[in-house]
Amino acid sequence: MARMRVSVLVLGLLCCGAADAQLREFIFFAPGSETPGISQGTNSGFMPPPIYTQPGGSGNQPVYGGGGGFELRLAHRFGIGGEISCIVTSRQASDSLGNFSVGPYVHLGKRDSNFDPYVTGGYSVIFRDFTANGYHIGGGFNYWFRDRMGLVAGFTFEHEFATAQNLHTDFYMGRLGVTFR
């Protein structure tokens, strides 16, 4: 019974916030790098280290990403969103990974301003023939050059926890794209 009350309360808050909500969709391109975890004398991370990395060492590897998502802005400064993207290594497209992230957004500027800085963070999962849980944090800005269309630029840090096959891996991704409301 208590669970049902909590569910009804959360649904009610979302519905009340949705009356004044603003939906924003975005697509982006994201160049960046991967820092694999260190394994004991073998390959580490989700992708094998580059040729110049000695066994037992780690090194940054270039990666590229792209994807899209949405944010539902519920209150003056707060929103909740999700995105799905692909992370591709610079070595082989077959090393591609999927990434799904959800979490809150906090906007730092005025609601109707053309310049809209934000910070975000939350839960992430990387998937391919495995899944790995993690978290993401980041920030950036939307610049609305038209009433319903703008530019989105930012940075995201993704940390994926260790799995049975691999130690943790970190991804640092810049972002550049377009956003619509």
C-alpha cells in the first residue's frame, strides 16, 4: 500500500510539472577519448589498448560518438532527460558500443534566455555483447538562435564500473549538435 502511495505521488508530481513542461530534443556528434582500466598484464577496458600501450599499462584512445535524446523541463531550473548514443573507436567500427543514459538537468540561466547553460548527471549503461553500469556527469549550453531551434555544445564524462570481463573504463566526450523545442 505504501508503494502505491509513493507511485501515485511521483506520478502526480510529474503530471503537475508537465502542465508547464517544455520538451527539448537534440542530436549531437561527440569526439572524445577512452581511458581503459588497468588489467594485470593483459588487455583492459572495453576495447583493446592501442599498439603503443605496453601490457599492464593504460593509455587514452580516441573515440567518436553520436546520438540523440530528449529533456522534459519540469520546473523553472529543473528537468529530466534521456539519450541513446553510439561510441566508435578510431581503430575499427566493429568495436562500437551503445550507451543509454538518464538523469536530471539543472539549468543555470533564465528560462526564456537565448543562452541556456546547464549541468547534468545520472545513470548510464554501456552495451554490446555485455552490459556495464555506470554514471555520467557533464555540462554545456543551448544557444537558441531561432524560437524553436538552437545549437547545443558541451562536455560529458562517462564512468563505467567493472564487469566480470573488464575493469572500469572512462570516456571523455565533447559534444556539438542541434536542439529543438
